[in-house]
Amino acid sequence: MGVTRKLRMGMVGGGPGAFIGPVHKMAAELDGKIELVAGAFSQSAERSRVAGEGFGIDVNRAYAGYLEMLESERKRADAIDFVVIATPNHLHLPVAVESLAAGFAVMSDKPATATYDEVLKLEAAVAKAGLPYGLTHTYAGYSLVREARAICASDELGSIRKIAVEYLQGWLSKPLETTGQKQAGWRSDPALNGPGGCIGDIGTHAFHLVEYVTGLRVTGLNATLRSVVPGRKLDDDCSAFLKLNNGASGVLMASQVAAGEGNGLRLRVYCEKGSIDWKQEDPNRLRVKWLDRPEEIRHAAAGYLSGDARAVTRLPGGHPEGYIEAFAVLYREFAEVLTARSRGEAGALPATLPGIVAGVRGMRFIDRAIKSSRAERWVEF
Ligand code: NAD
């Protein structure tokens, strides 16, 4: 029969003032299948306790560090079922490796690790542990991204010829990292972030969306990375040409100095008979543009959508779903994997849920983009 109670989650990161940790809690708990019960929320024991109180968990399970959390939770009859990683990037590898070694499944935020070498170690650790490892490329959870994916997998538009993806933000247009701002601080420090700045932070989301939606694989790229803001140690603006394995070409733009932009992620896929166009800031509409007939706008939750798109909608049409709900789709799929395993089933990740394969490709993308930019030439993927 397997687990019938809520799955228990332990979080690393997500302390007071953190961005994505609280989002993980909201998303994980949305469908009533998971609850946050423990965490090592901060590198400070006191701040971890404050966060635990804020999240409403038993403060005895708000630990001073993630090793203490793993050690203590292992001994409990009501131990956590999995660990979620919502820390700066340099901790993704050690927390994931230790969690897997302690017997816990892992849901990690992206990028999978700080460096390409690290992700190869993580890949080996995931294989050795034989436990589920999910990666929260949030945009994969949107219903209309699943619709775009279903369109590309069908022959509706014919073969793919050209891809344009852009992820434009403006929040690092000034040297925010010199002001003590938490999120900008570690993201601008190579030791905490890894060598890819904007390319790692949001370029990886854009890259993932391209491969996730089209089903194609990038085989080569020619990238230019720049640090536009004086004194910034990592790239904040990136442009790349892509070669795809079906002969199509792509253009990827990622910038955090695109003044005035919020979270401007947009994907366009041009095919023989028409194209698709999806924007994260207008996520409930997917434009399908035809060569020989008027443009179509597909609405989230509509009955005419593909089964994959309808499977991840919670509300009737006209009631907007957004970022939290998309995030929650990934958690729901992860919970289903853990529940299947508790019934003795194999419990592999579904193809719709990003995992270690996407993690390795994302880190390779960062690595190749940096190499290409330094050498000022095309590099093979
Ligand atoms: P943040 O700085 O807001 O939060 C990081 C948290 O980790 C802080 O609370 C910090 O105290 C805590 N932390 C640091 N060291 C720790 C340690 N040793 N033990 C326990 N906690 C520790 O950063 P953020 O913006 O929330 O980003 C966190 C991660 O999430 C990054 O890897 C980032 O790339 C990723 N992220 C993903 C998305 C997405 O859309 N999926 C969005 C934002 C951030």
C-alpha cells in the first residue's frame, strides 16, 4: 500500500530573509502530500531556530547544521523522507552527497552544483545511492510549458528550425552586491556561486527550457559573457548561439542588467508550419502562430489542451495559476515517485520532472559557455 501519510521534508537553507526556501515550503505543501518538519535553515544556529519558529515546525527539529539534521533525523521513527536544498550553490554538492549517503532522497534547487567537476561527483553519488534526485527547474512545471512540449513532440508544426530563448532581468543593473543585499552578495562571489554568474543563475533555466520543450539537444555553442557593472567578479550579461542536434539553430540571451526587466523568460520555437511563443510573465497563454492562418492563443486549463498540460492544472480556466503552482507540480511529481517507491515499485523520475541528467547538462552548459567566451569561438557541447 505504501505511505499514506504526508511525506516529511527537511530543508537546508531558507533562513530569515531568504528568497527561495519559503517558496519551496509553499510549493511542497500546496497539494497536501508533503509537510516541512525539519531544517538546517541557516549557517547560524540562532537564525535556524528563528526560521523554524517562523515556519511553525517543532523548534527541536530546527538544527544548527545540515550534518546534525541528517544525524538526528536518521534516528527518529518519524524521520524526514527527503531533503530539499535551497542554499547558495557551493553547498549543493556537499549537502546532496551527505543526504544521499544518509539514505535520504534529495530535491535540489538549481544549478545542480557550483562547478562542472562537482556535478560529475554528484552524478556518481546519485547512481551509487539509487535514490531519487529532483532538480527544481521551476518553469518545467507550468501547464503551458507542458503544452509547448507536447506540441513539439507531435508533428503539429513540423520540424524545428530556429529557437529563440531569452531570460532578462534588471535587478543587478547596479552593484547591489556591495550594499549587503543577501541574494546579490553570494551570487557575485565565485567561491559561493561558482564560475558562472548570470549564465549559471538564469542562463541554465533558459537552456533547460530549450531542451525540455523541444526534446532536442544542444550540440555546440558560441557564447559571449560580460561583466557590465564595474567591479563585478562574475558575468552579468550573456549571449549565445546554439547548434541543435536536428540541425536547427538557436539564440540564447540571459542578462541581469537588462534595466527595467523583471523575470522576462520567453521561449519561441519556429517550425516548418508555424511557431510557439511562451512568456513566463504571462504564463497562462501560449501563442501558436501559423504560416497560413490566424494566430491562436491557447489558454491554461482549457479542455482542448494536451493531456500532459491538463494533468498539471488545478483550477478551472480563467483562474490564473503561476510560479508557486508550477513549482508545486514538480513537488507533486516528486512525491509520487517517493510514494511509488514506498510501495516497492521502481520509482524512477517521470520524464517531465528534471533530475540529475538535467543537472549535468546544465552544468556542462555553464562550463562550455565560459570556455567559448574565453576562447572567442564555437565549442562542442
Ligand atoms: P538566499 O541567499 O535568499 O537564501 C540562501 C539561504 O541559505 C539563506 O537563508 C542562508 O542563510 C542559507 N544558508 C547559507 N549557508 C547555509 C548553511 N551552511 N546551512 C544552512 N543554510 C545555509 O538565496 P536564494 O535566492 O534563495 O537562492 C538559493 C538557491 O536557490 C540558489 O542555488 C539559487 O540558484 C536557487 N534559486 C532557484 C530559483 C528557481 O527558480 N528555481 C529561484 C531563486 C533561487
